[in-house]
Amino acid sequence: MLRSLKVSGEVSNLTYHASGHIYFTLKDSGAAMKAVMFKSKRSGLTYPMKAGDSVVVTGTMGVYEKGGTYQLYVSRIEPAGEGELYAKVMKLKEELSEMGMFDRSYKKPIPKYNFHIGVVTASTGAAIHDIMQITARRNPHVRITLYPALVQGEGAAHSVAQGIQMMDSLGLDVLIVGRGGGALEDLMAFNDEEVARAIFRCQTPVVSAVGHETDTTIADLVADLRAPTPSAAAELCVFSYEAFCADLQEAGRKLSSAMQQKLLSEEMQISRLRQRMLARSPQSRLRQLMQQAALMEERFGHQIRRQSELYRQRIRQYGPKFSSAMGHKLTMSGQKLSFLAAKLDAASPIKKLAGGWAYVEHDEKRVVQAGDVNRGDEISLQFQDGRIKASVTEKIMEEDHGRKE
């Protein structure tokens, strides 16, 4: 029954021990209770607690045996009055997260060069003073438009939301929404759903700059970019005029160099095109053809002279061989001709007739044997010196053993 107790009271006898433990007394108008938060539980204290603070602690009641006293072993310490506010903020944060209002896909990029910056904050607070001071130092040419909103107390959330809506209609480059640091109840205007929705609907990129670096509000989560402080927001949104001029000069040098390179490249291209045009002109083509013709004529003349010389060398080389071969061929042909002439002479009918032979015909057909004629046939006998006609009176056949007809 004495576990997870919540006890409220005022802090006194506060000691931050070198060991990391925190010892203090929690009291009210009628009673007091010793309390200790060990080093292992220090994550349960999210702010710098000091003596005199009204707090609500969560812990377990136990006995300090050495002293024989009861004391509260604390696991969490919250400022009195902030517990409910914190729970309310956590609930709203969970609801808006489920709706996707913190999703990075909705975040708009913050422009690099902003010339007109809007600011929604208190007109008399340190936030606008810091923003204007940093803007004047970094770039006096940047224009700042302020919407003097209530940033704390009753009606603050509505005032901030109205300021965001109005500034969104001015065509700004970027909008800074924020204030200086404070307790949770001081920052509640930036943990309000109306302000969150106004930021989410804003078409102008929004930079949230609420509180100190350790403070995180719902406005920070919905905004396109969170800056830890208003000063940091100015550093992020206001570009340095000096750096801009240096970048501009460097860009000019690079552009000039690139243009020189481009001009040189184009001149070289024009020169190449001019050479190609000259090379393809009729006069140039004619000169090329004439040169080619002269070269071919020279090559052909050289080849003809070389071939002629080769032929002459071959003639000189093979001439004697051809003469010898032709002489031998003529000798062999003469011998063959003499042989054929002798054979022709031996086979000559005239020579045979001169030897006493006769050429016999019957009915203008040659008679080569006795069987070619019959008794009573008229035959013709051709001798060397003339022709006679005779009649067959008798035919003796050798194959019939001298049979006569």
C-alpha cells in the first residue's frame, strides 16, 4: 500500500551529494518527510530542482534502518501543477502523431536565401531582439516583418495561431514562430492544438524556435524545422551577406572560366568545321582527284616499267632455252615427217602401179578379191600408163581347192 505514492510539498534541506544522490525534505504547513532520490533514478528529474520549489514526487515509503526513521524513496519529481499539464501535452502529442502531423513527408525545405522573413512572437521579448540583432549582423538587406502575438497566458495560443495565418498570406520566404524559454505552463501556447494545426496548414516554411535547447514543444514537432533557440533560428534563416557576396564572386569566376572554356571549345569546333568545309569544297576535291590521278599515273608507270624489265629479263633468261627447245622440236618433227613420208611413199598406189600392179573396178567399185566379180562381168583395170576394159571369162577360187567357174 505504501508503493507508488504521490506526495506534494515544498522542497527544503536540499543536498546534491557528490555520489549523485539527492537528499531533501518534503514539507507543508503541518508536517515534514525525509526523501532521497538515488543516482540510478536521476532520470526521473527533468529540471534543476531548488529549495523552495513546490513539487509532486512519486516514490515508495521505506525505513532507513540506521537512523530508525521513515523516508520516501523517490523515482520521479515534477513541479507542482505541471503534472496535469504534462499529461495533457503528452496526450495531445500522441493524438497529433497518430494523425501524421509530425510525419517528415510533410516537411517543407527551408530556402537558403531568404529576403523577407516573418516572425510571430512577443514584441517586447528577448526573442525578437535576438532575431533582429543577428539579422542586422548577418545581412542588413533582409526584411523582418513582426506579428506581435501573446506568447503566454490566456488567449496566447489563439493569438499565435492568428499570427501564423495572417503572416502566411504575405508571401514570405520563411516564418519563425517562437519565444524565449520558461516553465511548462509558460510554453503551453506552443503545446496547443490550434497552434499545431495553424503551423501544419501554413504554406510558408515554418521554423519553430521555442524556449531553450532542452525544451521541446508540439510546435517544434509540427514545424518544418526546429531551432533550439530564437537566435539559432535567425542564424538558420538569415543568410550571410558577406558569404553571399563571396559565393557570388566565386560563382562569377567559375562562370567566366566556364565561358572561356566554352568559347575556346566552340572556336575549335568552328575551326574543325571550316576545315571540313574546305576539304569538301569542289576546288579541294578537284585538287585531291588530280593529286590522286598523278599519284596513280606515277604508280602505274613505275609498275609498267618494272613489268617490262621483268619480261625482258625473262626473255633474256629463257631465250636460249626456248631456242634450244625449238631446234630440238624441229629436228624431231623433221625426222617424224621423213618417217611418215617414207610410209606414205610405200603406201602410194602410184608406186605400186609402177611395179606392175593394176587397180581393178567393177561398176565403179574397187575389186579387192575374186569373189567380188562373176563370170561375164565387165571390169576395168588401171595401169600406170593407162586403162583397159576386160570381161571375166573364168574365176578360180582358192578356198574351193581350185574350183573353176
